[in-house]
Amino acid sequence: CFESFIKTRCEEEEGEIYKDRRIHCSTDESHFGFWTRRLKNKHIYKHESQEIEQVVVKWETDVFMVTPKDSESERDEELQQNNDENHTIKQNQLIETQDKSLYPCGICDETFTKNSLLTKHLKIHTDDGLFSCKICGKTSSRKCHLDIHMRTHTGEKPFLCNLCGKGFSQKGHLTIHTRTHTGERPFSCKICEKGFIEKGLLTDHMSVHTGERPFPCKICGKSFSRKSSLTVHVRTHVAEKPFSCEICGKGFCAKAFLNLHMRVHTGDRPFSCVICGKTYTQKSHLSVHLRTHTGDRPFSCTLCGKSFQYKLSLMEHMTIHTGERPFLCKVCGKRFREKCHLTVHMRIHTGEKPFSCNICEKRFCKKCNLILHMRNHVSENSVSC
């Protein structure tokens, strides 16, 4: 009968195995090999279906042959009605078969084609079905997500950049990193047309235009445009530092901060100034440094108009107008406008003198005092000459 099958594996769960046996089909007098009892039964069922169909056709032919000629229109109408009824029955049977092959979830009404898929889905709705991290206890509804999470503990980074060799724990992170080499910025702001390498950065940027910060801190009230940024911020209040350096043990509230810190140990300074060649561990530090070459002063005082290269310098300047002295000495109670002034003042109490003269080894608590002292040695040398 020239029947062909798409399955070639031997299905042992069906019982007898017919592999390498010659089976005789009594219907079409042919000999061929069957792999399983299921395929044999399916082949025989085909012949049985053909026989039933032939009987039905013969019965319809016999019935309609004895029908008078003057009833041909009625016979055609009745035949069409029978065909329509048979078609409707077949459709209903097909729908019923499809419905039986679906496995619905009793909680969210989602359906699945396999019972195993339904069982896997039900883990989302039950706490017992969650996959739990044995190290930190974090849970996930999917094992693949847990496997990715485990790399934060093991340090595994299977995805390597072909250009710089940097490793990543997720393929998506590698894709984003590669854009730093290619310059691709697929996510652009519709307002100012600024481009970004990932969608999250665009979302953060949009808050500049909209002012929207939907994630407020319940402790200090500070708002953030991303929930992940809020999560990192909250750790500063509770002193939670889940990411620690394996070399010095220093802890950090975000993994990104740990990655930056590791450059202190590795000596990696990937960001270099194209003008003077000075290198930096962070891109933001390079951006600040470039202002010394360009003279750019983007931070201006709204009261007197004075501009500054750094935001911190502007904040310190504003205390002149407000009279605020936020930095308090806990020893004597004296207040200072800038933290650096408090640091220098504390040396009076501690007796620390970090600046020493390389000629007479005299020490000073302020660098400016050392500079003044060095002039005395210069003047002495000039007089002796």
C-alpha cells in the first residue's frame, strides 16, 4: 500500500516490537516490516476505514438508483442535507477531540497541549512548586531563571566578548555590552533623539523630560524612575551589602559597585583621555576630567551666576548663600560648610600630620602649610649661593 511513517524509533511502551520482522497484510497481499504494534494497527485501520466508506457509498448508490427520475431534485436536496449533517458531525467530533487534547489550568484558565506542561505551569501558582536557591533562598518559578541566578554566587560567566574578552553571566548582557564596541544605540528618545544601548537607560532618561519617578523610598521619600534603582537605594538605609569583594572583603549594595571596586585590585583603567592620555576606572570620572581641557562648567549658581565644573562644588558654594554649615565636629562642636574643611580640622584633635618635608622631615596637618615651609628651604639655598 506504499504507506510511510515519520517515526522510526522503537516505542517499547506499546508492547511487542516488530522491528526486523516481515508482516503479511491480508488485505493488499503485501509484505513489509512494521516497527511497532501501533503502526501495524494504524495500517490495518486504514483498510477498515476504506471498506466502511465503500459500504456507505454502495448503500447510497443502491438507494438513489431506485428513486424515480421525477424526484431527482428532492434526491439532490436530501443528499446535500446528509452531506451537511455529516460535515457538521465531523466538525463537532474534531472540536471535541481538540478540547480533550487540551489541559486547562483551574486557576488562570490557561490551556496546554500536554499534561506535563500543565504540571510545570502549576508551579507558578503554588509556593511548593517554586525553585529555591540553596545559598540565599531566592525563589523562581522556572528552573532556567534559577540557573542564571546561581551564576551570581558561582561567578560563572560563560558568555565572552569576542572583542575585549570580558565575560557575562547572561547572553542578553553580552549583547548590550557589544553595543559599546559597535556604537549601536537602538533605543532613542523621541523628544531629544538621544540614543541608548538598552531600553532601561532610555526609561531612566525619559524621567528627565517627564519628571516621573513612580518608585518612592518609604524611609527618606526619595523617588526613582526604576524599581531596581529603588532596591539598591533601600540597602543604604538598612546597611545591606550582599555583594562582597573576595580579595579584601569590602561589601557593596549593588553588583555594579563591586565590579567597579574590583578594578582597584586588577588595576584595570579602561577609560583614557584622548588629549593627555590619563586613564580612569569609570567613564563618569573621564567625563569630569575632560572639563579641565574643554573648560566646560555646566553647574551654575541660580543666585550669583557663578559656574562650576562639578556638582559637589556648586553644592558647597550654595552654603555661602544659605549660611548652612552641615558638617559638625563631634569633639568641639564647630561646624563647617565643606566636608574637606572638617577633615582638616579633625587633625587638630587627632594630632595627625600627613604632609612631611623631604628635606628636614618636619610634618604638617595641611598641605598649604607644607608649601609655605618649603619656600624657607628655597630661600635658604638662594642666600647661600
